[in-house]
Amino acid sequence: MSMPESPTAAPCAPCAPADADGPLFDDKSRDALHILPMAMLPVSTPGLRRSKLIKNARLETVVEVFHDRQTGSGQVSAEHLGSLFPTHTKELRVDMVQIAKLTRINSFDVYTLRKELRRLGIAVNNADHLKLSEGKRGELTGYMKDFTRPLLQQVYGGEERQVSDVSEILAMLANPDREEALRNLRLLSEKLKVKLQDIPDFLEEYGDVFLSLAYFRNCLDGLVPEVQRFMKWAMDAKESDLVARDRQMVKMLADVQSKLTSITTSITGRFEAFDRRSKDFWNDISADSFRAVRHDIESHHVTIGGVLCGLAVKMALWKQRFPQGGGGPQKRVEFIRSEILPGLDHIDSIEKKASGR
């Protein structure tokens, strides 16, 4: 079993499921881009129920069998699981078929998993496991206001409504508290060609589509400044005469900078396009225009998740290894060569294909 440094979720409030020994995974694991708690799935091997599939900084999928602050992260490649569970050979053989499929998924965020698990024919124990936690939904309220404001204006006009959570927004729309709001809701149902009694289902679907966009944008907004700080840290290594005289080192640094700039610029452009299309929807409200917006956003879930997951695990490891910045030029170059470069072409390839570059 290897024990490399890898970004993993810190302990936090528990969430279902649980057994006699306590919760099998926490909300932070469920909300993460790079973690898939095995307890979400019908696992046959008892010892695997508390393990997680995680992406390491090289974007390899490994099985994390334990993680705590004292001992770190205990990771093993999937093909070596047999040595850990010698008394459950039959059960492990069943689970390995599933794990082999899961290792090919580029991101473990709930929105990517919804699509990829369905495509792979893998069930989940509870559909709620593929929803963001209440805590994360609360964090995303600010982002969701951008998407729900036009909807609130359609129903409530110019009246300012105070909300603190996404669920409040949806409840407000599903249960209008004024005659005028109810009339507007009827008009909305006519424009959408949705029966009034079906409006709550539409609102839930609308909320979920844009909650996914808010989730990914929140991830992106946190990552872009980190990537920019990392690039400055990396490029500062060229100030060293030793690095500046080495053409291969200089070229490697330039390639990393070019790829990271291209990736972040391209994916930011995709989000700007989503913003434009969602605004167009409110200029031409119809069931067809909503289906088009929904399809546009959902068709990008897997690629956006893959790109953001890749960047997230690399930036997390950089912060873990160099929490205060620093590090001599040689250390920086070696870290970039051994931990940042592996898998970077894969991230770049995902983004290029998704954006049509």
C-alpha cells in the first residue's frame, strides 16, 4: 500500500448512510469533485464500505482505505485490493467489475456521477446520495440568485424578496403568497406550456439545472485565482540562473503556463456562454427554450467536472506541499515535473474536445 500525499476531505458533519460504527461518509466527501465514497454504491466486500475512490494529483483513481490527520492517506491501486481482503475473494471479484468501470470516470462530483453511473449501468443505494448536501446548497445561494432573479421577477414583479437558501427560493415560487403572484404563475405556465399543477415539478427541475451550474461555477471561481498564483510561483523559478540556462526546464515551464492559461480561459468562456443562453431563455420563455438550456448545461456536466476535478487535485497538492509558497527553484521545477505535468495533457484534451478547439 502506498501513502502518497493527496487532497482529501477533512472530517465534517456526517451524512447518511451509517452503521454501528458511525457514518460511512460525510457531506464534504459527497460534495467533492475528486471523492466517491464506496458506501454510495451496492458493495459486496464489507471492508470496502468505508473506503473511497479518489483522484490523486496524477489523476489516477486509487482506493483510499483510511484517512486521518495523524496517519495521512492510505491508498492502494484497485488491482492490489486482493491482498487487503483475502477472506472475501468472491465478493471482491464482483466489486472489481464495478470498480474497473468507475476508474474511467474523470470526476466524482454528483452531477457527473448521475450521467456516468447511468451510462455504466451502476446503481446507487439511494438517489439522494447524488444530490449536494444542504450545507453546500446554502453556500451556493449567492450564485443561485443570479439564475432565480429573472424567475422571481416573472412571478413577483419588482418586489424584492429576501432568501437565505435555494430551497426557500423554490418554495416561494411553488407557493405564491399573493394573488398577483398566482396570476403571474399562471401566465408563466401558459408560456411554458406546463400545467399549473406541474409548475412545482418544473421549478424543481429548473432549480436543479441551475444549482449544478452554480456548483461548478463556485468551484471555478475558487480555482482560477489559485491557478494564477501557482503560475506566478512556477514562473518565478526562471529567475534562477540555473533554471534559466536549462532550455528544457524553461520550455517545460512555458508549456505548463500555456496549457493552464488555455484551459482556464476556455472553461471560463464556456460559463460565460451559459450565462448568455440562460438570459436568452427569459427573453423567449417556452418549454422548448428551457429544454434547450437544460440540454446545453447538462451536456457539459461530464467535461466541466473532469476539467475542474483535475485542476482541483493539482492545486490542492501544491498548497499542501508548499503551504507558505517558497521552495527553491530546483524544488519547484521538480514538483512541476513530477506532480503537475502528469495528467495535464489529459485535462487539456478534455477541454479542447468540449469547447471545439
